[in-house]
Amino acid sequence: MKILLISPSIQLDRKTAHGLMIPQLALHILQGLTNPEHQVKIVEEETDTVDLDEDCDLVGISCMTANAPRAYRLAREFRQRGKKVVLGGVHPTILPDEALLHADSVVVGEAEGVWEQLLEDQQAGRLQRKYHHPNLPLDRYIPLKYREETKKRLFNVIPIMSTRGCPYHCDFCCVSNLFGNKIRHVPVANVVRDIQESRGKAYIFLDDNIVGNTVYAKELFRAIKPLKIKWVGQSSISFVRDTTLMKMAAESGCVSLFFGLESVSEIQLKTMRKSIKELYKIEEAIKKVKDIGIHFHASMVFGFDGDTQAIFPQTLEFLAKNRIGTASLNILTPYPGTKTYDQYKREGRLLTADWRYYDHSTVVFKPKSMTSYELQTGTNWVKNEYSKLSSILHRLPGNLAHPLLFLAMNLAAKKGVKHDQARLPLLAGEIFSMEGKAPAYEFSPR
């Protein structure tokens, strides 16, 4: 069989800057699971063009919520041309019945436990409507046949994963819906083998929390230290409680970690499942991470029910005061499958069900303490102020451990700010008018 695997873009006229793209891994895993008798072609629409007349027997499309509409359109086009289409990924896992309206089959959850059976069924003409294998063990080694394309993204880093699952059940997160609520581990020997066979120098661990199990994390760091690689990953702020763990991470090649701080409001922090809830303790943790030589990347979220317009200047002041090198500045997104989505839907606070706008950058709900447009313009204001050259230079002295990484990430993020500003009039007409309030086009922090 000829198999075409696709990762769709959100919108064809709105593609992500290459420097900010997270390298693809899921489709390469499917390729590694596929019997060599089959031909596999992978297309990432953010960088490539999908040929709707591609000579293939099966089309597999993996999508999240924001690119689900594009995935559905591609599925429809391929089915009209007589191709069998399978949908998978986060969004089809959460809403499989919706996905089945557009495809011949849906993979719910992780595909490793069902992909080979799915291909056998396709060949035999008995493709099932749904495939699902929960609580999949991760001890099987899957050789990844093609790594060159993954080296062209995000500073040439290669994606890798050592754990899956999250026990925290945050109200606005659906990770546990996809990977389960228990942390499962890839055998350390398999991680080492993957690194050795990929022959790279820089890696990004896609784990939701690489230090979720400190015993496993220390074993992993010991094992990859001799490989002399550089890597980035994502961690909980509890990382700083174990000084030995911090040192081992740095010695194993860790140059940057992504931390979900979420908010600078202590009232909001106390409602979250966070190990550190006081701002002064978070500031101490930031300093410890940076002192050990690891770049600190913060993720901030605007739009919680307790947020007023004061949250915007407060956040900017916090980022500047602590010289946080880089940050993801997100708008709360009530993804389907989360408690937040269920709550907002029940309360009639959702502004749109057009999944294209569920992208971390667009307000799709009615906030409690400001208008939706104030939330949008306030977030854009923080992004604009944070990305100014004067702000970047102010933060540089606190990020000299990895100055090239600091500058490259800031300049790449700066490109997205202009796009956010340009979208405001469009969004005002398409979404915010539903709130029944005339938006102002300027934001003045109160």
C-alpha cells in the first residue's frame, strides 16, 4: 500500500514561523510502525503542500483542535477522490463521533497499539470505524526511519519522548484525556538508542513533565550525559526542590526548560494544582534555575475568571523584574474535553464553536472581569511590550548563559506579534461582535 500521512496547517494563509515550530514526531512513529512492504510519505502542511491527487491507498491525518477544520476539509477532498481516510490526534480522541462525520475511521488515543492492525484491516477491506488501545505500555522500541525533516525546525532540534501521561487534571488541560492520568515511561535504554541512531546534537523532549518521576529522571540524565548532547524540555516548577536533580539535568545537556507558571496572581495560583503558589517562592525558583545555567522559558495564561485588566501590566512587570528570557503569552482556551470547556458551555459563555480560533491566541469565550476584546487587546499589548527591542535588551543580562538561544527565540517570537495585531479588526467582526459590545482598538493598562 501507499500511505500518505498529513499534519495540516490551521490556515493556509497563516503559517507558523519555522523558528517557532515544534518538530513533528507522531507521524514518524507511525512510519516506524509500518511494515517495509508499504510506502509512507509524510507531509507537514506548515512547510509543504498537500497534493490532493497524491497516488495513495490510505490517508492518515493527525490534528489538534485548531487545525481540525482544515483536517476535515482535507479528509473530505480525499474521500471525494476515492481514498480511505483515518483521523487521529488530540481532537479526534476527544470528539471521535465528530471526527467520524468526516473520515472512514478514527484512532482514539495513541496509535502504537492499533496501527498495524488498522493497516491489516485496510488491506483486507474491513477497516473499522474506531480503533483504541488504552494504557499502552511504552517498552517497545520503534525505529524512526526518517529524521532529516525534523532537523530543519526549531534550531535543528530532533523531537524525542521519554514519558507520557499526567496525573494533575488541570481544569484547562486535556493531556490526561489523550495519554492517561498515570505517568508511563519509555525504557531509558530505548531513549539512549533513539538518540544514538538519530545522530543528532540537539533534542527536544516532548514530555509534558520530564521530571514527573524524579527516580526515572535521574536515571535518564545519568544515561544521556555521556552522549554529549544539548536538549530542551518541559518541567514543573517542583524541579527546583531537588538540587541534585537540577545539577544532573544541566550536566546531561539541558540548556532550556519550559515552565507553566500560568499566572502572577497568587489568588489564581492557589486554585491550581501547583507545587509553588507564592510569587516570592516562584521568583526564588526562577533564580535557581538560571543560576545553574538553564534558560527559563515561562508560559503565562490570561483570562482566568479572577483576571482583571490589571493582570497585563502586573505580568509584564513580573517578567521584566525577573528577567525571564522568553515566554509564551497565551489566552485561556477552553478546549473540548476539559472542565473549563464544560463549565463555559454550561454557562453560555462560549463565543464560537469554530475550532480554528481555539489556538491559544484568540479569545473564544466571555471572561468574567473584562470584555473579550479587552482580553484580546490586553494580551496583544503584553506581547508587543515584551517583544520590544528595549525589553529584550533589558532582559539580556539575566540570560547570558545561552545568549544565542535567548536572542534567536526572542526574534522568532517577535515575528508573531505583528500578525496578532493585524488580526484584531478581523476578529472584532467575526467573534467579538457576538458579545454585543463595540470594541475599542487601543488598550490602556489600568
